[in-house]
Amino acid sequence: MIRVAVVGVNNIGKIHCRYYSQHPDTELVAVCDLMEDRVKEASIIYGVKAYTDLRSLLDKEEIDMVCVATGGDEKGSHHYEPVMIAIEAGKDVLVEKPISNRIEEAREMVNAANAKGVRLGCNLNHRFAPAAERGKEWINQNLLGKPMFINMRLTIDNKADFTEWFHMRALHPHSIDVMRYFYGDIKRVQAFMNKAPDRKTWSTASVNLEFANGAVGHLTGSYDMSMLHPIEWCEAAGTEGRFVLENVYECITLYPHKSSETIVMRNSIMRGMQGFNDTFRNRIERFIEQLKHNVSPSEVEGSGEEALAAQEVIEAAIRSHKSGGNVVDVG
């Protein structure tokens, strides 16, 4: 049984709490939050102990894994301290995305986990949908051939306008990770952005990418679109075929170049995913499974290293936009 503590029990933290409390291989032992009323409410709901200090929690409770579901500026500024405390205590960690909105902190977190030999995962949940996993299988089976291009679109309606780079740092760890999941490391980027009327954040972005494997790609992202329509679309193409992934988990279609027949996998609401929140379940279950099998830190899927790599691309895109659209090396 894996004993879990959740740090940060607002909306996303409560989703984590629910899955850990229900999973047959985990025991939710304690919750932690700086806001006393919030953490007391969560402790009552899940029947666990409440703490406002993570160090005290780790001193008093027997914990195997710490889930860090805090938020902060650009959804990531509060992650660093609890992650570093948990790593120093030798605990495996699953942290919400972005791993941090500050790239120097993200690098420190990954380096600390590597030095301590603990598993550090990030909730890059879009890659843990069956449709994305099938696309990865097709790539590994060489059904696409040599990678040529990949196009990604991730657009939602988010009126929040906290900082200049809120849209890029809070949303696009997902889109960049999906693109890297399929085609690997990204070498160079070029970005152009604009703002919807009366917005502070650069709320729509167009990003060109060059991959280490020679493929090229494009990301279109926006916080200005309707949620009434599909939010995510990805097309990956090679010399032998291409696939199109629609709306995170709903459908993926393979188009072989030398055949008029296609292969389609659709999500069934009867036996498949019931909604977007199931991507959280899938991601959490995979991390738990890997802990159960005692995989090495380097084998963790959706790892801190991969989250850092996505963040490096985002920071390079920001630098490119600041420069007027110059091509910028990643990292």
C-alpha cells in the first residue's frame, strides 16, 4: 500500500484526493494546505489528518509519496517549496503542471530529484489518454515512417488575466508535452503572439518548432476561444502516413499514404473515458503503477525532466516573441 499526502487542496487538489482515496493500492493519509479552513474541510471529507506545514506532516506521518497540487502565479509559483521539501525527505513526488513557472526553480527541482534518487512525475495528463497512447504505438511501429511534421492546436476560454505570460506558462506545458511525446526533443522555436482586447496576457500564440529528429511543427494556442467546441487537435505526419488526434481523447485516425483505408479508434462513453477528468485518473494510475513496480526514476513517464523540457520550449518561445520573432535555441 502506497501512503500518500496531498499538498494543496483547492479544486485540482480535491480531484487528486478523491482518486488516492479510491485507488486500491493507495491510502490517503494526510492533506496539507496553508489555508486552515480549506485543509480542515478536506480532512473531514476524506477522513484524514490535516496539516498546514509539510515538514511537520512528514515528521509525524509515514508517507511514501507526496502529491503537490498547489497553484500560485501562472499556476506554478507555489510548487517549488513543497516539492523540494518532499524530495529532501526522500519521498516520490507527483507535481501539478507547470512544474514551475520559474525555469530556474524547475531546473533545481529536477536536479534535486536526480541527486536524491527519487521519482519525480508531473501531471502532464493529456498524454495519458488512450488516443494519444495509440498514436505513440503507431509511431513506434513505424506506421508513419520518417517524421516530417506535427501540428498542434490547444484553445480554451480562460478570461483570467493575471500576468503577461499566464497563457503560455499555464496552458502550454500540455501542448508542448504532447508534441514532444510524439516527436521528441525540440531544438529551435519562433513565436508570434497577440492579445484579445483589454487583455494583459499574450492570449493567443503562434509557435514554429524544429525537432531534433528533423521534423518541423507548429503550435496554435489561445485563451480566447469557446469551450463549446473541441479544444485540442493534433496531426502528426511522416513519409508513410499521418494521424489526427481529436479533442484530447475522443478519436484518433490513421491515414496510411499508400491505402485508401483508414484506422479509427473512438472513445466509447460506455466502456471508455467519461470525460476530461479521467485524464487525471489515467495519469495518477500510471504513476502509482510505476511506484508499485519500483521503476527507476529515469523510467517515470511524464517525468519532471519531461515537464522541464516542455517549460524550456515555452521560455524559448517567450524569448522569441520578445525579440520580434527571431528564431531561438531551446535551453
